Amino acid sequence: MENPAQRKLNIGIVCHPAYGGSGVVASELGLELAARGHQVHFFSHSLPFRVPNAHPNTFFHEVEVTSYPLFKYPPYTLALATKLAEVCRERPMDILHVHYAIPHAIAAYLCTQMLEPQQRPVTITTLHGTDITLVGLDSSFFEITRFSLDQSDGITAVSDQLAGETLQRFSTRRPVEIVPNFVDSEKFNPALRSESKRSAYTRPGEFLIGHVSNFRPVKRVLDVIRTFQLLHRNLPSHLVMIGEGVDLEPARNLAAELGIKEHVTFLGPVDKVPEVLSQLDLFLLPSEYESFGLAALEAMACGVPVVASRTGGLPEVVEDGVCGHLCEVSDVSAMATRAAEILTEDGKAAAFSAAARQRAKTLFDPAEIVGRYEDYYMQILEKDGVSAQPERNG
């Protein structure tokens, strides 16, 4: 019989395709699993932005939603569940790994109920933060979120803080496995830094500050602008903002109001994020809440010190006083002060840069983290009594 640890699995990954942490993590995980020989099927309404159109061992299944006058809002959850069931019948899955509880976990549950028992994959739900701390706590979604978690065969969370909050608020019957996010330190690499690339954003003698997010209110991008304005008063500097979202225009307007419009560049969504991050001298992440802080980790892998909020899972990523500084949420004055200390005190920037890079490589290495997911897959399959059924790989 085949050694379960060496089995190559059919894995369905359900995620949001847009710019944001959960979609990035799901995409990168799928690509890493495909590189290890697993067959990986992505399900979403459009191709996840970090997934190439053609990649070995990967398949994309588009979820199409037809609008009917009867429905005020297109029923995406039902269309997703239907697509999952269709593919599972044609090409049996071992695992449905859904990222973000609502609506993906409930769609996976509906899918399993449409299938014959022998066709049903095990379902694993990975929690990324706002699916629990924001959406899941809304009275309209609380019960369905708890139900979808209880119906999952396995649950993971990207930080210890998020796992604890999930257990406290939802009292799930399932234990929550902690599997942090990871970063490819070969892709996110300070070796990409060059004066010619920096010159696209800064003049000689200027510090380059950066921020990456989906510009939702929880990211507090206006605090990025305010922090930079205080920093810019005393230090020649330029700010680059990567991403887009509802707070993009308010951020543009605030930069103009504060008289720093010419010193802020809004890049929008960027395909080659590592090439921009590696040019930075400092990364700002003043979020209201971060379950993990993937953007901070990617900056750290590029050797960029981070000034961020002391909230959620960020203290598990950014070691305060070693590879960056953590400040209280909304304290833009403290953030500006800490940023200036890193940039101007002798040797601090270089020390923080080296420590940030080392921490990212040591604690958040893809080989180790993806291996933990593989181990967890096999643990859940064996618990479900599926591991002795290699014919499910189809």
C-alpha cells in the first residue's frame, strides 16, 4: 500500500481572487502544493491574481453567476457550491481547502451534501481574520459562521491570536490548528534593491517609505498619510502606496490637504510587489486589526524594517525593538517618532533590516509551513478514514 505521507492529493482551493491577504496566501499555498506534485484546483469567480494562467499541476474553475431579476443580489454561494459539486463528481477531490469562512465554508458544506458519500472530500477551513472578527460577528452571519466551522472536518488559523479569538467567540466543536502564513524569501529579496529602481520614486538623499493593502477602513490608510506627513516634516522622504480600495480617494484627498501630494505616489495594484518593497527604507502598517500581517512579513523578507500597530497577530510577526516597532492603534505621532529613530540612529536601520530578513527566513519558510499543511491534510484524511482510498485521486 502507498505510504500516506507520500500520496499526491487532489486539492481544491477556494479563495477570494482580489488583492488581499487571504487570496494571496491561498494562491501561494496552491502553487507550492502544485510544485510538490499535488493536483491543485482553484475555484473563484475570477483567476486569483497571483496564479499564472498556465502552471503545472494547477487548474482553474471559474464560478459564473447569472443575474436574474428575481434576485436582488446574485447568489454566489449557491453557484460556488454547484461548481464544486460538478468538479468533484468529474474529478474526485481528497481535500476542499476553503480560505475565508463566509461564504466559502458554507459552500463547501453544501457541496458535500450534494455528493454521494464516497464522492465527498474532507473540508478544511482556514480563517484569515475579518471572516471571524468582522463578518462572522455580524448578527446576520454569526449562526451560519459557527455552523460552517462545526461542519468543517478541520480548521486552521493564521495566528495564535486568531485561533484564540475564534474559540472564545464561536465555541467551535473542532480544535483550531495554528499554521502561520509564509513568504518566499527568494522572491522577496533585498538583492532586488537598486538605485536605478529607487530613482523612479525618490530623489538622491530621500528615504523611501511604503505601504501595501486593500485600502479598506480597517487598514487605516489615512494614518499612513498622517504618519508620513509628520515624518516628512523633518526628513526628506517619499511615500509609495500599493493597492486600491474604498479609502483610496480619501487618502489622495488627505495627502493634498496636508500639502504632501507631490511626495506621495499611489501605484494602484502592482504585479511585481517584491521589486517595489525591496526599494523601501521603511514599511508602515498602522491597521486597526491584522490577524497576521502578511504585508509586513513580505516587507521583512525584503530586509525592510516595519512600524506597525500593536494589534491582532502582528506581534507574532514583527518583533518589537528587533526588526521594527509596534505602536498603539491610531498613535501616528508615536509611529512617526519610531520611524525616524530607525532611519536616523546610527546602525539601527541596518540592524533592523538584517533581523527582519532573518526572522522571515527562519520562522516563515515556505518549505516548513507548506509541510505543516500537508501533515495536517493527512491527519484529517486519516481521521476521516480516507487515507486508505488512493482511488479517490482519480
